[in-house]
Amino acid sequence: MRYLSLACALLWAGTLYYLSDQPGMAITPLFSHQDKVMHVVAYALLGIFSMGVLPKSTAGYRPAQLWIVTALTGVYGLLDEYHQSFIPGRFASLGDVIADLAGGFLGALFVYLLAQRLARRNHADDT
């Protein structure tokens, strides 16, 4: 499962890079802050896939692993924004970096909490 997660994380990171490498287009948003919501969702997926790469114990993941994934997705978001600053019609945005960081955290937190819940259930079944 960890290898599948790694493949998904790498493919998704590549997809994000590809999308940010496209020249800017004028798109009418469907709702307020649509761009930020899309960043949160995109990086939440990256956080989910990235957590799956890490080893976990029978008790689930360690809190440090949650923060490592959050930091790594945040750094990737920062680098992606920097990369966008060189693409015609695109620009770097601190708000997007914050949305990327929040998304990475939320995705990683989801997996972290799910693993803890499953570990508790398995422990309860063993007793």
C-alpha cells in the first residue's frame, strides 16, 4: 500500500506542477474564494497520499509524521507558487501558499485520525 501511495503522491505532485505550468486564463469563478478552495482540496489530496507513504505502527501514525507531511506539502506549495511566477499570466500568491499548507494539513490529519480510529477498533476487537 505504501508503494501505491508513493505512486499516487508523485503522480498528483506532477499533475499539480503541470497545471501550474499552464499560462494564466481569465476564468469567471463560480463562488467567492473558489481558487483557495481548489488549492485546499488539491493539497489535501497530496497530504492524504503522502501520509500513506509513511510507515505506521499498530497504534497508527505519530504526531511528528503529521507535521512532517504538513511541512512537505507546504514547501511543495511554496515552490509551486515560485514556479508560477515565471509563467505568463500567472503570479505567486501568499494566500495560495497558505491554502496549500492548510490543505496538506487537513489531508494528513484525515489519514492520521482515520488510522488512530482503526487502531483503536482493532485493539478493542483483540480484547
